[in-house]
Amino acid sequence: MTRSNRREAGRRRLAMRLPQMRTLIMKARDPWQLELFEAYQMAVEARDRLRRRRFNLKLVREYDETCVEIEQHVVRAMHEPPSPNYCLIP
């Protein structure tokens, strides 16, 4: 999955997961928010792969926790003004 596809998949998944934030999530354009969408999709994909393989249930729980943490970051990011100093590469 390409980066932009992963971001949009994460955006849609988060919009379903956080219906109270759906409109803001779908309108989001800030690079930090887009990075969160991508990170969320990556975490969900990894968790689901592990879950299907029944590989390591402790690791599945850790990915579940990561997904919840990213959801919390998204909620905060939706209420913050866009960051003019945001840089993907420090």
C-alpha cells in the first residue's frame, strides 16, 4: 500500500472509529494529522496480521494499545491549530 493510500485508509478507519470527530478527520490537511492517519493504519495492519496468525497475543495487545493511543492523539490533533513549524524530517 502506498503512503497516500495508507493515509487515506487510516483516515477512513479513524472516521468510523471516532464518529464524533468524523467531519474534522475527513477535512484534515495538516501534515501532522496526515502522519497520524498513516501511523494508525500501519498499526492496525500489523495488529491484524499478528491476530490472524495467532502469533503472539501479548504483541497483539500492545498494538491494540498503540491504536488507542493514536486515536487519543488524533482527537487532540483535531482541536489544535495547524502547526506552521511542522517538519517531517528534523
